[in-house]
Amino acid sequence: MALENIRIGLALGSGSARGWSHIGVLRALQGIGIRPTVVAGASTGSLVAAAFASEQLDALESWVRTLTKMDVWRLLDATFAGGGMIRGNRLMRAVAEQLEDHAIDTLPHPFGAVATDLYSGEEVWLRQGSMLEAVRASSGLPGLFTPIRHQGRWLVDGGVVNPVPVSLCRALGADYVIAVNLNRPVAGTRTTESQQRNASSKDDRRTSVESDELFARWSGLFENFVMSLRSGGAGNDPGMLEVMYTTINIMQDHIMRGRLVDDPPDLMLRPDLDDFHMMDFHRAAEAIDIGHATLQQISDQLAELQKT
């Protein structure tokens, strides 16, 4: 059956800053004449999915392409209480300045976000209510972002239970599911300090001095993470956030493999983003380009499906 005659679903996986690559995947699909009908996401994937479902992807892309390292750090409202190190309120206000909020059931395209009930461990599908509240509920990376009370539950990141929500896509009515997996393979090589410095060198130089001054004010829990981002940092010991995020990635990789055995997508994409740190949100242009290139590599396969 030709793709134009079926409901195409896009399952956008969790992955912090790597999630901007989802924008490139969507752009490449549009470039070959394929427009998903259904979108579902976890964590950053839920934000990109919401922007597409509400026909605001242009606004989101324009904004994230302008983000500098300094902008990212200004959006982090640190806290040392409440179940996480970042509240996420400042970040979500910034998102709300770019995207209009809508009730999920009024969106032009079916959309869903996946979250995790902190106390029961249940997978929660968010398919009603505020679009942006669903995105925030789906994006509470444990230990980093504080949990959020939503619809009577304390919720954390959807990637904890369903990193690539193929099942939610199918529940929303998709006949053919394209999944974008942003997890690093567990056997992958750890990004070295020099690689991080090389990636960081691509930042906007105009903000580097100001950023270093801001970074210097951070201490305690953020110290190791900050030092890993600053050029000239010494030592290869993993920082606290690297340990936390890598551990979560291992967990998600195992969960994803098990889930996809029972409910595999029709097509799986894995953008090569291994050198992206979890907080490299200022590298949006790179991530978008990588996502675009990843889809283009299999565009001939999709073109053949369109002919059948």
C-alpha cells in the first residue's frame, strides 16, 4: 500500500539536546513529500512533536537556531530542593513565548506525549489537556528536572519507561511508524574531554567570555559538569551529571530494545549524535543538519514505498 494512502506516524525519542535532530528529520520528510499524520514523543521529542502537531515547527526551529551557550544557562533555574536540580519553569516560559499553547484534542494533527508516574512506575500517555503542560510532564529527566504534578500524578521523563514511543503512535492511529532513536548504544565509546572541547569551539565566540564568567559562579553539584564544558579543563573523571545521564541512557537502551522486540517500528532512524552532551542545546543547527542527513540517507527506500 502506498504511503500516501496510509496514516504515517512519527515516534520521536528522548535524548535531551539531541532532540533538536528531530526537526531535521521532519524537514527531510517534508522535502520528499511525506507529511506524518500522527506524532508522539518523549522528553525533547515531545516538544518537537507538539510544535509539528500544532503547525508551529517554523517558530521552534527559528528560536533554537539562535540559542547560545549563554542563553541555555540563563534558562536554567537551579534549585537544591524539590527532587531535581532545575525547576524548568524558566525554560517552559521561554518555550511558551515561542509556541502558543493549545488543547491537545484541538490540534491539527493527533499528538501524544509519554511520561512516567514517579510512584507507580506506570507509563502515562498524555493525550488531553494543555499541550505545553504535557511537554513539561514528559521532560522531567530524573535528578536534573524536578517532577511535575500533572492530572493528579507526580510525573517524570517519559524516556524512563518508553524512550521511543512507537506504541503510543500506533494507539493514536498510525498504520506505518517511523521511529527516531536518540539513545547512545550501550557499547558506544565515551565522549572524550578533547572531543567536547572541539565541539564547544563551534559556539558563538561573542558569548564565550560572558559565559565563562557565568560558569564560574556555579559550584557544588554543578561543578564537575561546568568544568567539562569549559576549555582547558583537566582530568578525565566523569562528572556527576555525566554519570547520571549515562546511567539513564543505559537503562533506556535496555528498555527500548525490549519494547521494540514486541512492537517494532516500520522504519528506525538513529542519527549519529554520539558527541553531543545532554546540555548541548546551543548546537541546534548541527543536530538539525544531522537529523536531516539521516533521513536523506534512506529517502530512496521511502520513495520506493510511495510507488508500491
